Amino acid sequence: MAVAIYPGSFDPLTNGHLSIIHRGLKVFDRLVVAVLNNPTKSPMFAVEERRQLIREACPDPRVEVDDFQGLLVHYTRRKGVHLVLRGLRAASDFEYEFQLANMNRKLDTEFESVFMMTGQDSFYISSALVREVASLGGDVEGLVPPNVFRKLHERFRPK
């Protein structure tokens, strides 16, 4: 059975992320969506909230939602899965992902990265941009799944 880990902060989950998950399931039998818990950052949503939002948006039983902190290679070893799925939006993503993939392979020779281009309808979407637009009262409907949109609306609703 082909299993891949799709790691990220998913703060918040976007339709671009969902596109990678749905398309990834056409290539892999199972995906582990691994939410990064980075204690040095101040996320909008707590790890458990992000996990719940992903579960609600991806009810497919082939999707496992988990979290990790620290090095991705340590997490992949613990899971026994050395194949990682990463989404690319633009050429600028490629440079960073190329460096990351090679560093991860240096740390673990069994580590492999598979890159998938984000769909043309979501190449401009990033979690950071969605957070910024939502926090400033902009409309992010259609950029995130409906459950995430509701959560963002609750958080940033004008008082």
C-alpha cells in the first residue's frame, strides 16, 4: 500500500491544500495529513482546531490527520513512512522545497519527496494571505473550505 505524508502548518486549511489532498489520493492509497506544531510561531488556530477543521473538510477514511513537532524526518521515521507529498504553487516554492527535500534526504537517506503542482484556480492562495485578508475584514469565501470560512468569520466578525 502506497502511503505518503502531507506535512504543513495548515493555518488555516485552504482550497489549495484540499486540491493537493484530493489529487494525492489519486496517486497514493492513503495520506497522513500532518499538522506542524511549531512552538516558535503564534498560529491563528491551535493544533487541535486545525486537525478538526481538516477532519471535517476531508472525511475520506483514507486520510489520517495527525500532528508533529520537530524535524519532519524524525516524524516520518516514527510513522514508518518515508514518502512526503508537497504542493508547489510557483517557481519560488520550488527553490525552497528543493533545498528542504535535499536536506531531508541528507538527514535520512530513505526520505523521498513527491511534488504536485497546485491547480490553476488556487496557485495564488496561501494560508498567510488568507489569514491577513480575513483579519482585515476581506472576503475569503471560495478560498477555504466552508467549515474554515465559518470559523474565520466567527473569529473576525465585526463586533
